[in-house]
Amino acid sequence: SQRPDAPGPVPAPRAPRRMAGPAEAAAASTAADAEEDREDPFGRFQILEKLGEGTYGKVYKAVSRESGELFALKKIRILFNEEGVPSTAIREVSLLKECNHPHVIRLHEVCSQPSALFLVFDYLDMDLRAFLKRRGKLTDPAMLKSAAFQCVSGIEFCHGRRILHRDLKPQNVLVDVGRFRLKLADFGLARAFSVPLRAYTHEVVTLWYRAPEILLGQTKYATPADIWSLGCIVSEMATQQALFPGDSEIDTIFKIFRLLGTPNDEVWPGVTTLRDYKQEFPKWRDTCLADVRASSPALDADGADLIRACLRYNPIDRPSARRLLQHPFLADGVDAAS
């Protein structure tokens, strides 16, 4: 018999636990993403492909199993608390279902899950940024006027219902290429989800279309900030060049100042009291949009006047979308867009 103090059998050495290498971890992540990309909470859609990722989440091209109709399925992943999607966000988004207008993307359905919100929208071919990249600037005056009219019309409809966009840019203007129909997307989402929820991309492109009062620290957002963004978009349609492509907030501000002149209290009462305004800012003079007009054959004096009106420094001096619809530049756009 074995003595009580004799050593027992020695256990076999345990094989070291192998850590997953970078390639395996990436493969697992890719597999998880692929599984997520097939997810359909409604049970009535077949996911065809992922169209992209943006400020709010992922967008998929989907087909209805019932009708065969194409839709854009937007998944907004929300990193809030354990309670999931706030009811305020659901309320805000649900208001968008009432927005039925030919130049605003229709929101058909909303589905809430603990960590995400799924939105079903109309499907269109591409966004305006991709359209301009593929086609080039709008050299046909009638086409430019039609595009501008359609954007203003959509903005006027939403502003009339007290819905602000807050994040207007070419990526949020969708294009039906065959019929040349433009529709504004993501109206109201910025308010519902306090832009940005989560950085899906590292682009700072939103800065390019941001109004100077916001860049200089004003926190109250109002309709004139959307009008500023509209002016930037119309200019970009005419020239295929972003008007203020800054790589930071201060760079964007300085690009604005270089084109429109450095503002003072005479042209914009109260500007010097804004949080981020500095008396040491360089003093540039107004160029009167000379470069913009020179690079666009479709932009006449009326077109330049419309852009300039949208880009007035003092927010209260910018015209409302309703007033812009009466602008001479858009007079022919009505027929072209109907």
C-alpha cells in the first residue's frame, strides 16, 4: 500500500491554450458580419447585398418576398443602455412615416429590436455624390434647375412640418437615374439619433456642408442651417466640386471665409460673440462666387444669386425653402421636375 506522504500520480501537462491569430479573428468577424448582413427582422425580405455604411449604420438592398419590389433596408445599431432603443427615437422616426412627398424618400416600416432599429425605405439607384462622380457636373441648365427645384421642394415640404434635416449632403440625396428624380433621404434622423451615433466611417464630409453658425459653436439648430447645406449642394451639382472641402472644422471655416469673406458684426450681427469666433481670424475679402460661376456653364446670374442667397452669413437673412421656390432660377425647374 502507498504511504500517506508518498506523492500521487503526476498530472499530464496541459496543452497550452492556443490563441486565435489575426487571420482567424478576422475570419470570425467576417462570418459574424455576413450573418448579420442576412438578418431580416420583418421576415418578408430577402437581403440581396449590402449597399454601404454611413453615419447611421448599414444599408442593404432587399426585395419583398411578397411583391418582388425593391427596398432599402437601413439597420441603425444603437449603443445606448440595456433598455435598448429610446422611445423618443422611435417616436421621431415614426413621424417620418407621415412624410409622403415625391422628393422625400418614403419610410414604409419601422422595426425595433433591443440593440437596433430597422427602417424600410424606397430603393433608388444611387446617391447624388455617386451620380456626379459617374456623370460629371450638370452642364445642361434645364437639368441643373430641375435638380435644384426637386431638392428645394423636398426641403420645403419637411420644413413645413417642422422636420429639420441637420445633415444634408449629396450622400443624402438619392437619384432615380432613369427618370432623373431626386429624393432627400435621412430627414429627421439626425434629431432622432443625435448625430453621429457611432462612427461607421472616418469621413469628415459632413463638415463640408455645415453652416458657419454651427461650425462657430452655435448649438441651436434651425431651418437656415439646412438652407446653407442646400446652397453647397446646388453649387456642387453645377461644378462637381465640393464648395468647402475642409479636413477639420477650422479648415472648413477658413475655406468659407476665403470664398465669402471673413464675417464681422456688420454683415453678421453677433458673429463675434459666437463661442469659437476669434478676433485673430485672417481677414479675407468676398470673391462674389467668381470661381464657381467660371467653372459652371449651366450656372447663370440667377443660379449664382440663388446659391449666394443660401450662403448668406446671417442665418435670418437666408431665404426659407418656400421663398426659394419662387426664385427666378427655379421657374423652369418646375416643368422639368413634374
